[in-house]
Amino acid sequence: MKAHAALDSLTRLRRPEVDSVRALPEPSSAEEGELTLLCPGPVTCSPRVRQALTRGDMAHRDRAFVDTLAETVERLRRAAGAPDYDVLLLGGGATGATEAALASFVSLTERLLVVSNGAFGERIAEMAQCLGIPMSHLRYDWGEPIVLEQLQGMLDGDPRIKAVAMVHHETSVGHLNPVNEVGRLLAPRHIRYFVDIVSSLGGEEFDMVRSRASVAIGSGNKCLHGVAGAAFVIVRRELWEETAHARPHSMYLDLRRYRAAFRETGQTPFTPAVPAVVALEEALRELEDQGGVAARRAHYQLLNARLRAGLIGLGLRLRNTGPQSASSLTVAQLPPGLTFDVFYDDLRARGFLVYRGKGPVSHDSFLVANMGHLDIATIDRFLEAVAEIAGVPIPE
């Protein structure tokens, strides 16, 4: 059977069996002129999350926000499998939260090993350099699998390494890295382990305990279906004492301030992005109402399979499609004869937004995510739009 046969013709869609497997509510029809975001954050929000943003103004020192923040923290613990961990929310993007984690838990007298195979792993290395943290870098070509024996060799060869940082879902290539296997390697060595779960929490398998991560960094506006502006850091509680020697490199990014404020008052030390926290709390409620992370991941897998089969059926080549490819993102080659800018503008005119490919494939590829409040019908409309732009017939 050809790969595109899974579509069963884009002209005969809305199959009842698809909806019964998905078991999630259908998105409401888009308003005229509204874009469907098929990019890896920010994502299309559900009507329920949008409604939460219209409830009225909220002061971050008021009891209502204290209660909202507490609920958000508890729901993040459940989503991440982190029942006995501290969860700290920061205003801004996950880049700021990652920098806060490094600045708070790695001293300038210690060495950090960054393991990267894409843009966001390389960004962590850049952060460490900016912070002045001594660093080693196990750098792979983008999308290349991490070899545990090479990582072990670097650790054996340099006892100065006290911390390791890596990305779970390397969004630039749609590749999942072996966070649990790396955690098992690091735990007996008592090496601090920093994991970027920005594009994986909510859509991929991740459990804080099983990963043995010391710190995980996430964001509300990807697989959790919130809006941009709220990021968080999950911290193993013993780490505070273990890193008491590390002086913060920043006042605003000093996570000890966030922990103290939350424990003493239930608040944040500085003004947070209140609407983003409100949206995240509602998005996490919705996630649980829909069956939790396992149900969302199954939904993502269904959407992703439909998306990939459809793109292949239209003659487009997919990149990074091995067993470690993410269930929430696809990297595809542009239709022949089209530049990204032309493709982007034509798709946008049809109501869809995608991102340009990154790094070595930025000249001929695009990123299309199936994160956010989406359904099979939306994926099929997107595929119809691509077929129209590419000038190819929809497969029968």
C-alpha cells in the first residue's frame, strides 16, 4: 500500500471512526480571516482557553491570582510526573527560564557539558557562554542521534563536569533525544541533569522521575495549549541544598527568589505575565478533562500520521522520519519550484501559518506542527491548500 493511501482521498473525509478514536472535542470553526497556527508555538488555542483570557483583570498580588498560580503548579506537577518537585513560573519565554536554571544551579567554578543535535541545544551552549560558565560541547550534526558511549567517554575523561544539559524534543529537526537513557547514565555519577521539555511536555512521553532529571524547563504555549508569556522550571528539591555554593548570575533570573516568594506568599517575586498564567491554568484543566497527556499524545499521533501521509501523497519529501521523530512536528521539503517566502504567503492567504526550516535545511524546507487545538478536518484542509499551491492533484 502506498503511503498516501492512508488519506483515503482528501475529498472523502470526516470519517466517524476517526472521531471515535480521537475522543476529543472538535474545534469550533475559525472566524473569518483568522489564521490556523501550524507552527511549533505559539499554537492555536481552544475556545475554552480564549474564554479564560476574557474573564477580566486580575492583580498578581490578589488572592485570586495566588489560587490560580497554586492550581497551575499542581497541574504542571501531574502533567510532568513530578509530584515532589518544586515548580516555578516565570514571565517570558522558555529561553529565559533555561537561562534562569543555568544561572541558578551551575557556578562559575564548575563545568557544564551541553549535548546538542539541533538549534535549541546549540542555544543552550550559547547561553552558557554568555553566562561565563565553563563549558564542553558534545555537538552532533542536526538530527543525528546521540551516542551514549560518546557521552560516557566525555564524562570519564573530564571529572570537572558537574552538569549536563540537553533538549528532549529538538524542535528544529523534529527529533526526540533519549532523556531517560541519559538520566540513567548520569544518576550514579551525581551529575546535575538539565532537560529542555519545551516542545515535548504534553505531547510526548516524559516523566520527571523516570528521566532522573534535576531540572526541567518548559513553556505553556506549545503542547500544553496555553499562550505565549509563561514559562516554568521544575526542580528536584534536594538540588537547592546541593547547589547552595552557586551564586546567582542575575537578580531577575535567580530561582531562589522565586522559590522563596512562592513558599512564603504563594506569589512570584516580580510581576508575572498574569493572562498567560490564567490561560495556562485553564489549558491544563482542559488537558486533564480530555484524558491527560496519554490521550493528547494519541491524538497527536493520529494527526501526525494523517499529515505525513498526506504530504507524501502530494509528492513532498519528509526529513527526519526515523523512529525517534516527534509526534507533534514534521519537517518537509518545499514543493518544487517554490521558495519559502512564496509558499508562506500563499498558505497564509489560505488561513494557515507554518515556519521556515532551520539551519542546514532553511533554504528548501518548512516546519509544520500538529500542536494546539486541531482536528483531522483541519489537517485535511491544510493538505488541500498545499495541493492547490503546489499545483498537484489530490491523491485518490
